[in-house]
Amino acid sequence: MIHTVHPKLKSIRDKVEAGERLSLDDGLLMYEPDVAVNDLGQLANHVREKLNGNFGYYNINTHLNATNICVYRCTFCAFRADLRSPKGYIMSDEQILERGREAVDNGCTELHIVGGLHHQRQFDWYKNTLQILHDAYPLLHLKGWTAVEINWFEFLTKQSTEWVLRELIDAGLGSLPGGGAEIFHPEVRDKICEHKADGSNWIKIHRTAHQMGLKTNCTMLYGHVEEPLHRIDHLIRLRELQDDTGGFQTFIPLAFHPENTGLSHIKKPSAAMDLRTMAISRLMLDNIQHMKAYWIMLGIGTAQTALSYGADDIDGTVRHELIYHDAGATTPELLSVERIEALIREAGREPVERDTLYRRVLRDANDKSQWTVGEQVEAAVGI
Ligand code: V47
């Protein structure tokens, strides 16, 4: 039984307790400023504990952004560079393999691979990145290329989504990250990233990936030029796809970081807005198992608090993150396993190391770099 909530939230509380789905109007109501974020947190925490108990998940991972040179000019992005910009870079195969080596040496189970759409690189270069990493480090899960990149590969090769994904799976792709979703609604998308894959293409690519057996993640970039209606519309589109396929593992709300972007006049969202958006996302996305509080972007304190506002996952130890640090994130470049576990415990949750597919990682007590995977945690404990 959930006790104290704002009178306006009574019917939402009744639905949450009965496990009923929330509507577009419910979503909009929860963004009204007189609805206290704590009340939303209480409701979201109820759902979070029903779905994920007291677990606080993390993984051990490294990022690889093999180039920042990009044909697109998304106004929110501080990471991209023009072809001839002094800031532009592209990694060699040796450097890419060195990143894989560093990941394995540090006990990583996952490499998170995204980057720019380079004017002069063909599909084979992207595919080769996966192939050489997979050949050298077959145990490392390669979570790579957002739907925006997949859409670009379709353009480069003039082939279908299925064909592109099949080639990448054959080269070693393990799953798709959730980036590139931004805000699907064209009123917003046309202002912040008009040229890249639109909302329906993003959804189509994830649908196809799910149908081919790939698990994927999903995101929403908030706190720039969008309104609550655009956010709730975005969440409902994700929920509809999940009803059809069940292929999303986790949702990651991404708070806009304005520094060095084309939208630098906008203020970064407050911690209260971050927690409100996490809670509302947990409540609207009743069919997605996990919610990630990405500490790199939220900051450590808000990410810890978010573990009681709907989130059950804090992402990873993370090495070599560039997208947020280029846009002014002041979080450290990486967290040790000891530190991440202590942060989760301090927030009152039980830390669980997971792999990309949310299976428990079992480490050798004498040599922590050696690991195997167990069952999916929530299934194993019958939540
Ligand atoms: O698509 C870019 C966002 C995304 C900025 O799947 C920005 O596990 C805020 O998707 N301020 C890439 N956001 C990151 C991403 C992600 C991160 C962690 C885990 C997973 C996962 C996926 O970052 C982009 C865009 O939406 N982004 N620039 C910025 N200035």
C-alpha cells in the first residue's frame, strides 16, 4: 500500500497499485510542477522493487569511439568534428585492438562502441572494427552502433536493415546500444537533428533487431527544446514497440549537457528534473525491466538517489567516455569496482555485477579477471 501522495496523483496511485497501464494524460499530469517529485519517487520505487527487488546492477565496461568525425551536425552534440577539423580523429586497427586489450586486462565484460559517421569510411571499416575485436577477444560483448549508424550503413550499402544487421552479427555484434533516439517527435527532432534517421526509422531498426534475436537498449535525451508532451509521446512509442517485441532490456534517460554544443544557452536540467524524469519513465514504461541511472551523465549523487526513484542500474565502471565529457560532464573518467559497489550499498541497494544481457557475472575469487556468467538475476530469484 502506498500512503502519502498528492491528491492529484490518487488515480495514478490506484493504477500503479493495480498494475494498470498509465495513459498520455497521466504522464502529462506527472510533469505538472505542483506534483512533488518525492510522491512520484515513492510510486516509481514501488514498481522498481516489484520488478527488480533490492538489486542495484552495474557492469564492468569500456567505451570505444573510433572516430568523432561525423557527417551530421546534431545541435546537442559536443563530441562530433568536421572532416578537416583539428579536433577530428580516427583510430587505427592497432589502436582499436589496444582498447580491446585494455578492456580485457581490466576485467571488462563489455565494450560500448559508438562514434561519428565518417565521410570517407565505408561500411566495411565499421564491420572490420567488430571483426578484429571479436577475433582477438571473443568473450568481450560488443554492444555497438546505434540505430542512427545502422541507418547510415543502409544508405552506404543500399541494403536492408536485416542485411546490415546480419553482416554485423556475423562479425561479432552482441547487442545495440540505445543512443540516437533523442526525441522522436518531429516538432523537436527537426530542430535538433533534422538530417539523421527519424523516429520511425529508429523504431523500425530496433524492431528488426529484436525480430532477429538481438537485445537492444533505448534512451531519451531531455532538457533541451522539448516539452513534457514530447517526452511522454517518446515513452509511449517505446512502450508500444516493447509490447510487440519485448526486445528492450533497459531504458536510459539522458540529461542534456549544454557546454560546447549549439544549444549552450540552455541550462542543464536540475537534479529534481532528473529524478522526476527517471520516476515518470519507470511508471510509464511498465514493460521494460530495467532503468539505468547513467552516473557519468547524472553525476554520482543523483545517480545514487535515482536508485530509489525507479532506477535499478547505474551503468558501468566506464573507461574512455567522451560524449558527455566533451559536453562539460564533471564526473570522473572511471569508477573502480570497489567504489561503484560502495556507492550502490550506500544507497541501500545490493550491488550485482551483470553482463550486457543482465546475467549475473561470477568472478574467480583468486583471479578477478576470470569470469563466467550465471542466469538472468531476476529470473533466478523469481521476482
Ligand atoms: O545518442 C549526445 C546523447 C547519446 C549529448 O545503451 C548527449 O547502454 C546529453 O546512448 N548531452 C549516446 N546527451 C549515449 C548513449 C548511451 C549512454 C550510456 C549507455 C547506453 C546504453 C547508451 O548521448 C546520444 C545522445 O542522445 N548525447 N550529446 C549532450 N551534449
